[in-house]
Amino acid sequence: MSTYLDISLKEFSKNFENTELAKVFYDLEKYSLKRNPYWTEENYLSHILSSEDRIFVFLEDKNILGFVFYRFIDSEMEVTHWSVREKGFGKGNLLFKEFLNQCGKKASKIILECGEWNKAADSIYKKFAFTKTGFRPSYYKTGEGAWVMERDLKS
């Protein structure tokens, strides 16, 4: 049975050994990308231990199939990272749609970064009315840049 859960990352991580959870997130993303993700297991572990983010997680029979890390800064929401287990089957689109339906309405604006190479994510963001508002050169450790994208929800 599939379910979505919106909870603080700290609260969610209480159900797991932190290093185990970091490995789950890393492996999920590595599986979907078919290469090493930009976030290492250490990045995930550090995020779990120190972040005030919330997590919107897609679960099926207690297995994590996708997640969105996000935080509120006043009335704005920042998406800090997200992934799904299987890309190319519409699951990212469904996860992000459900995330926006359940969580996005709590913000006046949603802000995120999108790797300049990430055409799949860019397509999803455009579908949900995000616009490019800036560019961060050399944003990733590989030297690749990222688009700053926003969705204004005030209107």
C-alpha cells in the first residue's frame, strides 16, 4: 500500500539508525540516476543530523520510494533536495505533484535549484509553473551550474 508522509526530518529519522537512513537515501538516488549522486552518504548523514528540514516521503510497504527535503523561511518554502527510486516512469512527476498539493499550499513562494543538465527535473518544474529567476555557476562540486527556480503562489 502506497502512502505519503509529511514530517520533520529529525522525527522521521528516529525510526532508523542514522547511517542506515543515509545509505537508504543514497542508494535510492544512485539507483535512479544509474551513477553516483552528487550527495554522498556523508552528505545525507550530515543533513539528517543537523538539518531543520522537513521530509515529504513516498512509502510503499515501509519502503522509501521517493522523498523531498524542504524547509520554510518565513512564508517561503525552499526545496533543498529530492529524488525518486525509479526515474522515467512518471513517479517523480507524481511525487512532486502530491508534494505541491499537500505541502506547497502552505507557502507564498517555493524556491529550488535545478542542475543545468537535469532536463527531466526542469520539465517537471515547468509543468508546475516554476520559472527561472537566476543562475548559479559552478553550483555543484563537478563545476556544473544550477538554475534558481521559483513558483509564486500569492496569486
